[in-house]
Amino acid sequence: MMARTKRMLVIGTLAAGVWAGSAQNTDQQVITGFRVPEYDDQGRLKSQLFGDYAKIPTAGPIEVHQLKYEFYNESGTQTDMRITAPLCFYDREHGEANSDGSVRIAREDMVITGVGFNFSRNTERMVIHNQVKVVLKGMRRQEGFIP
């Protein structure tokens, strides 16, 4: 709960800073080169969301360009998994992200790519819809395994 509060505080601070510094459009704000870290209750880095560019409307989904979402190990010192997508839309109200574009999920031992996805923060579940490809690294052929 505290981690979620910290994340919302960071997002709120980003949005407030953008709002205060931007007078050109009252319907949406634009931020560039942003980073939103999330920490656990012990202050260890849990995940970070990066983007090159985002449009934040007063209502509706946030449009994020060049999304990079990193998840860290328990100690918060190493990247455990990285999700990248050229474009996605984040629904603040429901904690869900989706895209019709490409997505790549990389871990040390595998890479998953595809087109179109939905991600839910609440269920921590991601579904890739089309052209899904999984590459397992370091797997050895075992007897009885059909490639």
C-alpha cells in the first residue's frame, strides 16, 4: 500500500510540474524523458517506468511513447525483466495498459515478442494477442523433448 502511495505521489508530482510549466494546452499536458520509480515498503526499488514522451489528458488514458518498464530483483539492485513498446495507452482509473503495436519482454533466460497487448497492474497479468514468439536461452535438448 505504501509503495502504491509513493508511486502515486511521484506521478502526481510529475503531473503538477508539467501543469505548472505548460500554459499552451489546458486539455492535456505533455512530458518528455520521464521516469516513475516504484519502491517496496523497505525502500528497495521494485520497478521503474520510463518514456520518451507522454500526453496526459485531464481525463482518459495517458499516451506513452517509447515505453520501457523495468522490474527488479528482491534486493532492487538488478533488472529482472524489461518490457518495451513503441506506443501504449495507460488507463489511470483501472490500472491497465494496452496497445495494438509491438511489444518485447526480455529476461535473462527468455525473450517474448508479439503485437498487441493488455496489461493489468491489479492482477499483474499481461496478455499478448498476435504474432507471439518465445525464445528460450540456454535450453538444452533433452531426451523425449520434441523441438
